[in-house]
Amino acid sequence: MSRSRAVHQHCKACIYDPYSSGTWRQQTEACSSAQCALWPYRAVSRPRKRAEGKAQDSLTPSTEKLLLDGGSKVLASPARGS
């Protein structure tokens, strides 16, 4: 058994209540037993990293307008070969 799995098993056995709301991971993340030696190593959520080169914050004015219009309009592209 790996070290992280052993910590997860300990935390799950200590705090998880199947009759309370949330998964064992959510309950473990909300654990307030900071005096526990394993508390710093408990399972917690980490934000996902964005893929390199995919800046979601930079919208062109036409893309921003399309999103604001609810995505119902298709951006016009110049006719080719005319």
C-alpha cells in the first residue's frame, strides 16, 4: 500500500460518515483536527491547471460579442474565391 493510500485510509476511517453529506474526500477536506499528525497530508482538492497556450481570458471582440449574444449567431467569414 502506498503512503498516500495509507493516509487516505486512516482519514476515511477516522472522519467519514456515510450518513453525512458529501463524499469521504469532501469530509476529509473539511476536517478540523489540526492536532492530528496526518492532517497536513489529508486528501484535499487542488485547482486544475489550465493547458499551456490556451488563454481563456483573452477574447477577441467578435468572440466576446458572440458569447454575449448567447452563441446563437455565427460569425460571418469572407466568401472565398469570389
